[in-house]
Amino acid sequence: MRLAVAFALVSGVFAQEPAASQDSIAASAGEFVNRAAFWTADQTPVDFLEMAGQHAKARWRTLYRPQPPVPSTDRIKVAFTLGSLIGESFLIWEAQDSQHFRNNSQDMASYCRTLGLGEKTKPRLMAQAKMAEMDDWASLRQEIVDGHQELLRQLREQRDEDLAVLVEIGAWMRALEIVSKLVVEIPEVDKRPLCIGSPALLAQLRQSFASLSELNRRGVLLQPVISVLTELEKVWSDRHSGPPTKSMVTRTHDQLKMVMEELTLK
């Protein structure tokens, strides 16, 4: 309930922003700024983070988040949090921080055990941690991408399709939370859409959410997820609103951060 109220307050601000804000001067002058699409359908979250690092001065280690709590008994929450930990592994790969990678792998192992995948995922997670320890970052990049896909396959094999969907959404939403934080510091207006990659990415995540069973799709726990995806897709698809403002990027990050903290850190 607390998150739902906070979300309503934050999303309501989108409608209250003055038309002539400081960083929309170009719009009032009649200039057109094309909103580039920074995401393509073949990108993985690690591709997206790597691309973002090419457009921003990324201090990756400052973007780490706190360690998640002990896994919940709610498998829906566990799956979403596991996805966010996968997103975190992509961030740590960018930072090339072997100790933090090992710590994150241990957290992932704990969440995998809760979903019944402990024995299946343990060897690969240990191997990945060893690669990080040996500073074999070039090989580790593809290994964590492959490990992500293998985890999704294993969930589907045990007929946990909803959990696989939530792992994927969790990974992408953590990546968006990270990148939106980077974009807040970018002064160039034409790079601000980077914070959501593309409205098409938000639409894809929303469609993935729609594939969940009705029970999970309509459950109270996940309503903030679909609410923020729908709201952000609407805001960033509006081509009549002029160039994206810095406050628009800041609010986007705040909404993503609020949802991720509530579902994965509490």
C-alpha cells in the first residue's frame, strides 16, 4: 500500500510539470530533437549497460546496491529479486570487481536454491566466480549471458514459466534503474532517452508481464511493476511533449528505484 501511494504521487508529477521548464527551451523555440532509440531487440542487459557506458562517464562501482535480504517464502518475489541479481552481475562485470562478483554469486545461489535450482546452478555460479577471481573478464561476459539464458530454460523445464518471465523482467528493470541513474548526469538532451532504451523495450516488458498467469498478473505484489512500465511507456512515447527534460529523467529513475527497492530489498 505504501508503494502504491508513493507511485501515485510520483506519477502525478508528470502531469504537473510546467510546459516551459528550463531544459525544454529548445521545444519552445520550435526546434525538433529526435528521440533516438538506444535499445534493439537483440540486446541483452549487459549489451545495454555496455552501450550506456559509451555515452556516459560511468563510475560503475558507485551504482552498486545493498545486499538483498534472506530469500522470501514468496516464489514470485524471489524470482523477481533473482532477476535483479542477474542485472547486478552485469553491472559488476562492467566494474570488473572480483570480490563483489563473488558476493553477488553467493546471493544468486541462495535465491536459486529457494526456487529449487540450487544443485543445477551451483557449478556454473562457482565457475563464474572463479573466472572473476582470475580476472578473465573477456570470457566471463559471454558466460554470464549464457548462464542467464540457461537459468530461464531450467525454470521452464520445471514448468515455472511465470518465474522465468519475472527473472527476465527483474534483470531488465535493474539494468534500467542503473542506466537511468547514469543519464541523470548527462547534459545532452538527445541522450536522455537512453534512460529507458526505447519505448519499444518498455512495451516488450509490459507484454511479457501480460503473459503471466492471471493470478500473478493481478496479484497485489506485482502491481507496482506493471504500473511503472505502463506509465513510463506512455510518457516516453509522447512525441508532442518536446525534448525530454532532466526532471523527466530524474523522475523516471526515481520510479524505477522505488519499485526495485520495494520488491527486492525489503
